[in-house]
Amino acid sequence: MEYDKDLRSRQEARQLVNRAEAAFQELRRFDQARLDRIVQAVSEAGSRHAAELGRMAVQETGFGNPEDKEIKNRFAAETVYGAIRDMKTVGILREDRERRVWDVGVPVGVIAGIVPSTNPTSTVIYKALIALKAGSPIVFSPHPKAVGCTVKTAALLEQAARSAGAPEGSIGCISVPTMEAVQELMHHEHTKLILATGGAAMVRAAYSSGKPAIGVGAGNGPAYIHRSANIPQAVAHILRSKTFDNGTVCASEQSIIAEECCADKIREEFRRQGAYFLNTQEAGAIARLLLRSDGSINPQVVGKTAVEVAKLAGLTVPAGTRVLIARETEAGPTRPYSREKLCPILAFFVERDEDAILRRSVEVLLQEGAGHTYAIHATDEAVIRRFALEVPVSRFLVNTPASLGGVGLTTGLFPALTLGCGAVGGSSSSNNIGPLDLINLRRVAWGTSEEISGPEPDKALVESLTQEILRRLNNENFRR
């Protein structure tokens, strides 16, 4: 019965959080060296099983492809680990001898990790690493469409962590995912922080839980190809990005914006590199497929290839088509091409000049994707500077594939699979989230000077004021 399932899932969530709290009471006493041995073991396990877990994720969800899923897993297990390996997160992190202030890293406690169906295994590897590096246990809530591969990943990492000295319960995962279990996990008294990656409703639930939360909103990043760009290279970057894991990375490009003066040249280069431009009828057929009646993305298209999406819409496109592109002129909730599309489909905007392009870029982002990611392809540093100061995003990427640059694979950004969107995007952080976002800081401060006494009061003035107050208190009119 569904009712019994809900009860079982809530009970499981409670048990996992209680186990995690018991683990935390041990982890909080671990020094940096002990935590680092555990993190290294988890990294090695994630790397060792990267290919297997990638295949499992695709088989279970039908999203993406095994090769790119493996790359994501290795990115989490190896690249993220490389960035955090020598990071100091607990104990005295900094001593300011001049101001006589110390910063002490303090683990926060049990972390709830919400896992999306588009990146179910790499997200677990990444979040487990940064949580344990920060000295905190983590309990995962998988997406129902990806429960098998998520539970498997968590179990493998838990085993590795235990072998390196982590207490039981340091990594847990709900095996019967329901909304009731998620609510139990997020609202439990021992849950101290929520790391939410998933749909808009799930992120909103995390922020309304009453607990500190770090959430990631929708990505809907435009890519502006400026007239100064190396156009063949820009197109190659966008196609590589948009086809990576069949478009399931939230930082990937969702639209192209071009100026009238070079739009034809850009369009031709996309065709040359394997993109297919939809005519009006074809674009309409795809548009009707993209969104469900409630305005959310149709899961049938998520993580499918361009050829598969076309086939679902009853269209035939050339074999080997990498991306489908539709002309768009407006942005809004009823314009599916201007929205986030978790598959290899792009909108193509053509604007008359740079001012119009800036307005369109902001319009697209403010209707969906504010605070997330924007890509520009240009060699003119003046236009890069202008747009960087105006576009409302947390990651402004220059001459790089957005899906890879946003997570820090092809840029100098901190490598991460949780990308904060800042206040403009409704997030508590604009960072690429790492272990230092998951700790509290205790400040130790020495007194640096004696209390400075003020001047002696004017006794005559004090006496005068006192007499005036007494006179007024005794005044009959004042009493009435």
C-alpha cells in the first residue's frame, strides 16, 4: 500500500539521520589528517567505479550517455578531490597576528544531500567528498527515477569511508524515496544543512524547510557570439558543451545570441559542424513536445540525443545531427525555446546591435536562470567587460564550453557540481560550492586595548537637568 510505503520511507529517513548524528559525534573530534584519509578513500572508490556507475545511471534513467557520465564521475572523484586535498577545513584555519584574531573551522553537523536524476552518481561522489572533508556526515535523498544507481554509489562510498576509519552512518542514502521521506530528512532536528540540487520545487522546499540551505536554481544560460569572436571555435565550444551528456548539465548553453551583421556566418558554421536548423513547422512540432501542460520540461526529451528528440516529435533529421536549433524572437514562460532545455536543443536570437543583445540576455535570464551562467565568445575585451558588469549571473564564462567551464573543468573556477546562483537567483550563495561553504567559523579574538573612559560629566549641567525633570513631574498639567 502507498500509505505503508510513505511510513516506511519516513522511518528510514529518521533512522538514517539518527545514525548520521551518532557518526557526527565522532567525526567532530577528528583532526584534519583523519578526515583526509577518509576523503582520499572515498575519492579512490569513486574513481575506481566511475565507468560502472556511469553505465548504471544511463540504464536506470535513460538520460545522457555512459561515456560522459563516466567523465562526470571522474571529475567529481578526481578533479574535485585534487582541489580539496590540501585544503584545511577544521581546527585553526588562520591566525591574524596583527589583529590577534583566529579563524577556527567547525563542522556543521548532519547534511541532507538532495540528488537529481540527471547527475545521480556524480552528485553523490562530489557531495560526499566535500561533506566529509568539512567533517560532517551526509544523508542522500535520491530521485525516484534514479534510486538504484544513487543507493549503489552511496553504499560503495560508505564502505570505502568505513575502511579508512569513518564511523558507521557517515554516508547514508534513502532507499525508498518519497516526498514524505524528503520532508522528514529536511525537517529532522539533527539535520543542520541542506545541499539541494534538483528541480525548482525541490529547491523551494529546501529553502522553506526552516533549515540553512544551499540550493541551485534552473540554468538557462545564453551564449553571445560577438563579431570579434573566432566563430568556428565558438561554435565548436557550444556544440561540445550542448552535446556533453546530451545536454543534462545545468550550466550548458540554452540559447545563442548573434548580431545581425554576423548572424548568417554563425548560422552557416553551425550547419557545417553538424547542427540542424528547424523550419517553422518543425520548430512548432518540437515546441509542443518540450513542455508539459504545467509548464515543466517534458521528461521524455531530457538527456536524449538530437535525433531521438526529433523522432519523438515525428520528424526526421539527418543522421549524425548533433543539435537542433530554432529561431526565437521572444523570451517568456510560454516560449519553450527561451527556457532551460535539458537536451541538445538551442534557441537562436538575432538582434540588431550590442545594446539589444544585452537587453535580450538579461530578459532571458530574468525569466529563468538568473544568477546561474552566461557565456560570451569574443576577443574584444571592452565588450567582455561591459557585459560582465551588467549580466545577472554568478559565472560569466569567456571563450569556453559553458557546461565544462561552469563546473571548473575548462576554467579556473573551483571544481564543483553544485553551482550557487546568488541572491538574484534565490540562492544563499553564488559560489561553486566546496567544503568551506559547509563549515562554520568560530572567531577567537584577544583584547587589543583598554576601555577608553569618556570625559568627566559637567556637574552643573547634570544638576540643572535633574531639577528641570523634577519640576515637570510635579507640574499638575504635566500629570494630567
